[in-house]
Amino acid sequence: MWTWPIYGYLFLAGTGAGATAISAVVLMRGAGGAFGPRYFDVARLGAMIGPLPVIIGTGFLIFELGRPFRAFNIMTSNFWFMPLNPSPMNFGGWMLLPFGIFGVLYMFCFMPWSRWLPGVRGNLLDAWSTKLRGPLAMIMVPLSVATAIYTAVLLGAVPARPLWNSPVMWALFTVSAFSTGIAAIMLGQRLTYRANGDREAERHFHNSGYALTVADLVLIAFELMIIALFFMAAYFSYGDVRYAIQVFLSGGEMAGLFWVGLVGIGLLVPFCIEAFFVLRKMRTGSFRVPYAVEIVTPLAILVGGFILRYVIVIGGQITGPVGL
């Protein structure tokens, strides 16, 4: 029975990978993109947020194995050949390892070294950080996408659980990872920003918030469409999948949490709020969001992302193995 370490890993790894991917894309886009002069602050925030959730989530995943070295097939006679023919768990262990290494290096490239280490050492570290930041961003994009996709691959590798074998599961988890990653950046940006009376800086702050909101609005719309495809694929599939999907329908054990927690609170409420302020920006040219809304909206998205992983993991086990 998979419990909290698995859906904890799925949520943390997805959110961390999403935040890192957004950071890397914004950094490569540069000041000419929608984020303007604040592109570096947004990229730095995503880089700071990203690695730690993935590392903690990977720890949960390894803990769930019972024997931690199994994640990498370490201390086995054919250790050196296992990466050539890995199991899904083994493949994930080897994939998460470079994400952790390069993710931490990428995070270090945003540290204010010259402020922390005055003198030659700080200046040297700043110079190296500037040189490595771009190449590491290019490395982190595919690593982040692969990490987000793997959160669905891990479930899909269990064929006896029909709920986990939907052809759209990888898309659902990947889009959700990017959405929760953006939500984490939006929340961090709101909590760390301090107005200092500089109107131009405040305008750039709100413009970057608008760009993140538009991106998240598109992702939530895609996520809602993928959920619809998820049910359509199950309905038109063979008996076992149609049986498994009943766990989310009226009277099912996870129906309330799925429709109220995930679809309602985690997706539709943030979607409506973000759409309202985006449309107002398009009409008036001003993007001003109340402080409480800027806190509650990303929190709702993060809660919805966690509920998604929870109901999928638990729902797949409630329906039980088939064909055994």
C-alpha cells in the first residue's frame, strides 16, 4: 500500500521541477521577454525554490522502498550494467540524481557571493556564477521536464492498477507540475517583495505578476481539458478502466475530494480569479491584485496539486489490482 511518501514525492518533485523549468526558461528569455527587468528576480526565485522540494521528495521515494539502495541498484553484482536496462524505479533514481546535482549548482549561481564574501573570493564566485548560469539553465529545462513526466511514469509502470495507466496521465501530471511551480514562484514573489516607493519598480513587479498569472491561467485551462480527456479515455476503454474511474464519480470514495478539492478549489476558483484580473488588465491596462488574493490563489493551486496526486495514488489502490 503506497501512502504519504509516494504522493508527497509526486507533489514535491512536480512542484520543484516546475519551478526550476520556469526559472530556466525565464532566464534564457532574458529582459526582452514578458517579465522585463524583473526577469532575473523571477528566475532567481524559481531557482531557489526548485531543488529542495525535489531532493526532499526523492528522499520520500527512497524511504518508501524499505531498502534505500534499491533506488540506484547499488551494491548489486551487475551494478554497472543496470543503467542500460533499468526498471522504472531504477531509471527514476538515476534521473533524479543529476537533477539534484545540477539543480543545486544552478541555485548557487544566483547567490550574492560578493555580498557574503567581500573581496577576491566573492568576486571570483560571482564571475563564475555569471558564466555558468546560462549553460546550467539550458541543462535544467530537459531535466525538469523529465522529472515532471517521471512522476506519472512511476505510476504507469504498475500495470495491475488500471487507473494509473491512462494515456493522458503523463500530460496531466506534467501540466500540473508547471502550474504548481508557477504558483510557488508567485507566492514567493508576493511574500518577498517589499514596496519602497519606487513607482517604476512597483510597475515592473505587477507586470511580472501579470505574466506569471497569464501563464498559469493557460496551464489551468489545459489541465481542465486533460481531466476531461482522462474521463473520456476511461469511458471508451475496456471494462477494468471504466470500473476504476467510478472511484471519482457520484458515490465513489474519492468523488468529493476530487470534484470539490481538486476541480473546484484547486482549479476552477483560481482560474476564475486569475481570469478576472487578466481581463481587467486587458480592459483598463492596470494589473493590481489585492494582497490577500495574491496569497490565497497560489495556495489554492498548490493544495489542488497535492490533492491531484493524493486522489490518483489512493484511488488507484482503492480500485484494487486486476487480472491477478
